[in-house]
Amino acid sequence: MNDAQTAGDAAPLELRIDAKTFLSADGTPVEVVRNLKLRLEAGSFGALIGPSGCGKTTILRIAAGLDRDFVGELHTPGSGRLGMVFQEPRLLPWRTVEQNIRLALPAGEAAVDLTEMVAILGLGDHLARYPGELSLGLARRAAIARAFAARPDFLLLDEPFVSLDEATAARLRSELVALTTRTKVTTLLVTHDLAEAIQLADRLFFLSDRPTRVIAEKALPPPRGTRSPEVIAAIGEELRAVLAQATTETGGG
Amino acid sequence: MPRFYSLAALIAIWAVAAALVQSRLLPGPLMVGAVTLADLRSGELPYQMGCTLARVAGSFAIAMILGVIAGYTMGRSKAIDRYADPWLIVLINMPALVTIIFAYIWLGLNETAAVLAVAINKLPNVTVVMREGTRALDPELDEMASAFQFTGLSRIRNVVIPQLAPYLAASSRSGLSIVWKIVLVVELIGRPNGVGFVLGSAFSLFDMARILSYAISFVMVMLLIESLLVQPLERRANRWRRRPA
């Protein structure tokens, strides 16, 4: 489906953030990220897992190139076409669902056929509606459709399934697996849900509290997406043990 | 319907008052109607109205274009805003009459001076409203547009203008009413034609029927513009909003 990503996109995602600080409201600098290193092979799916408020969204914005105000280095995979699913759907309320999706298409592909993707995401009946008329679940799907419509070499997802009921979230997760597998896009997902990360990802990065860095990294055996609940639970147990150890080590040091 | 009754009541009160007073200083609706009809037939009313409308259109367009650009720039850049804000305060507090006199003295009693004087009177209001609108732009949608690499044009068309639409509508509505009022003053002071000029000469002759006739005709034209042009445009810009249940 996506022949744009053949030759030049064997490059991995490499992100190094030596330091990232914000100025708080009263003018004092707050260090959010320190000495964080990420490397993700082309075509694989990475997940960032950490406590809420640990700066996951900040890291994602830096990876997306939306925030260049940091000390470090960023190499994105492929030709730099980016697909992003924000925490809130961030659709344009004055454009229909279809217009919202088409606006993200690369220049010159405005007329491309969306039927297949729209069918996978179950958006067929809603293309002509405005985002204000959609439920949160449908709006999230539209946002995912938009991210894939952009034909990205690099896909970023910021907690795309929070505050959805479990049934809808599960369906959307399997749809996401189908789409990422087919397009072989390099994907980085931010989540606080360990089970979700284990189900979807090839590689997990566990983040510490502020200032954030990677405290543990774990590659999962393929294939992703088809792990059963028992396998997920087992891996989860194992990881919690590793994690507890990593946390006490940092606490001691 | 209530609007119709309310207007009919206004005309009725006027007719009764005129009948009671019986003075040429308060002509009744019938007499004003007769004058209007006569001037319509002779072509005098359409001609004068046309002169005024052309000036309204010209100054309105200049004020809106410059005001939107200035307001957007000031809303986007704090530094520019800091430097330009004092000028804006000077302009906004300048009495309309002063601007008009300056324009006529510096540029001469001509069309350019007239149109510019009106535009400058309107400009600061547009700028202030558009600056507010620009400050209220959603940074999250900006970020979305950057992430998906929207072109500059697409960003303006699909992200910025829809957000500014209510502010554009507000400033063009208030703008239209301010502009036509000031155009009449400009014409009264220094133009040989237009509704303002006619009102001025009618005033010196105490010709109340003509004054009322032109004033009412002009208000009606502006009402038509409002309901046939401004309101449909506004509805079109707002069609995505969910109808209140």
C-alpha cells in the first residue's frame, strides 16, 4: 500500500535528549528530561511507559520536531513524513471528517482513495459529519485515519486510547496493529498502560519520574499484536520485577 | 413578525405626531414618501446614494484589509504588539472629525482624502478586534498543522480563517455601521455629492422632508446589505456548529 517507503527509510529513529527545561510560571527553570536516549529500528514499534506527568508528551513533541528547544540530537526515520495522533483528537471542527483526513494527505495525492482505510476504522458512515457530532471513540478513529492518510514514515501516538471504554479501545488497538503491520511504519507510542504496551510494541522503554530518563529497556519477542492475554500477563509480571529492581537501584544511587 | 409590528408602530407614532404638530419641521410619512418617489424618478436619489455607497465600499475594504493584517501581526508577535500598541491607542482615541480635517488639509478636498479619512477612523477598531481573535487562536491546532506539514495557504484557509471568522463578522458588522456614518460627515464637510452633501444642503434650507427621505432610504439600503450579504455569509461560516437543541 505504501510504496513511498522503500529505499531511504531503513534509518532508525535516534533521539538523544541531554537536557530539556521549561520555564515555570514564576520564571524558575524546571528540568523535565535529562540524559534520555532512544533508538528504534526502522519499521518497529516502540512504547514509552511511565508515570503520568513524567514528560512523555514532551518527549513525543521533541521526537515530532514540534519542539526544537532542547539540548541533544534527533534523527527521524525515512523522508520525514510524520503521522501523529495527539492525546485529544485535534480535528478541525469546521471541516468534515473526510476533509480532516484529506487535509493531511501529502501534496499531489489529494484525490487518493480512502475507502479501504476508512473501512478498517469503521468510519464509512461518518465521513460527511463534523467532528462536533462524533463520539470520542469515533473522533479518535478519525484522528488515527488522518495520521495514516499522511502516509507517514514515522508515526507518533500520544495515549491514543485513554478514556475510551475497554471494548472500543481493544478494537482500535487491533486496528492499529493491522495498519502498522501493513504499512511497516516506524511507530512510537506513549502510554501508561503496561498491558497495552506489551500487546502492541516490539520494544518497551520505561521512563523515570522528572527529570525523565530511560530506566529500563526491553525487547519483546515477535510477533506483536497477536499476544494472548495470558502471555501479556506473564510478560507483565516479569517486567514488573525487572522494573522494581531498576527503581530501587536508581533510588539507592 | 415582532420586528414588523414594532416597525409599523414606529411609523404610526410618527404619522400621529406629524398630524398633531402640523409643521413643516415634522413632515409625515406620506410627504416623505412623496419626496422619495420624486427623487427616485428624477434619478437624484440613486445617484447620490451611489456616490456614498462607493465611498463606503472603498473605505470599508481598506480598513478591513489593513486592520486584519495589523491585528493578526500584533496578535502573533508580542514584540510588534508592544511597539505598535501606543499608536493604536492614539488612533483609537482620535476624534473622527480631527482625522477628517487633517486628511482634507493635507491631501486636499478630494476623493482620496475622503476615503482615507474614513478608513483611518475605522482601522483601529478592526485591528483591536482581530488582535483579540488572533490571541485566541488554538495553539494545539497550530501544532497539528505543523505535524501534518500543512502548506502556508492551507493553514490560513483551514486553520486560521475559520477561527477568526466570528471576529471578522463582528468587526465587519460594527465596521459597516461606523463607516457609513462617518462617510456622511466627510461628504458634509468636503464633497460636492453623496447623501451627506444632500443632507447638508437640505439642512441649510430646513428641508426636513428631504433629510428624512434620504436618511430613511440609506438606512434601508444598509439593512438590505446586512440581511442579504452579511448574515448569509455568517451562516455559511457557522454551519459546522451544532444546532442548539
